[in-house]
Amino acid sequence: MGNDMKHLPTVSRAKEEIEYLQDYVSLAEVYHANTLKKEIIKLYAYTGSIQKVALQLNEEREARNLPLIDAAFVSYTIQSKPQDPLHKLLRTNYLQKTKHIRKKPAEKGKYSY
């Protein structure tokens, strides 16, 4: 670690962060991805990328002659009402991460439906 090291938190704050991250890792590792929705959640936990999730799932789906999914479907799934703690964590994080994009209201008259 050079001079670009991030600011160190207090020891108690660091312990909290470690605990939080360990819980997150445990949730992801034991997550039972037995539905498409849960596969999306687990893959997103591991990749952090909507595009990568769609690509990876579509490779498997193509091999099994299943209909392909798109990034919008992955995004919608992550934003849907969480049914479990891992999904809840990822959804909260995703909504925070994308807030700047989603907050901009469309200008009046700019889009016609």
C-alpha cells in the first residue's frame, strides 16, 4: 500500500465494516440459487455487473435452449421487492449506486409515449 491508501477508519469502525463484509460474504456463499431470480441475485453479488450477469446466464441458457434474458430484466430483478437478506443488501446498494441516473426526471414533452 503506497500513498494512495484510503483513509483508515477508527478501529471500532473497521471492526464493524469487517463484520458487515463477513456477513455479506457468508450470505453470498451459502445462497441457494434455485430459481432464475436467485441466480441473478447470486451472480450480481459475485460480479457487481448487470451486463456480466446477463452474459453469463445467457451462455448457460443458450446451451440449454432456454429463452435469453437482457440487462433490463436483470436490473428489474435486482430492483424488485427483496425476498431475502442478500437480495435486500444488493438492492439497497444498487439503488444507491444508480440514484444519480434514476433521479433525473424526463423533461416535459421530451418523450412521447
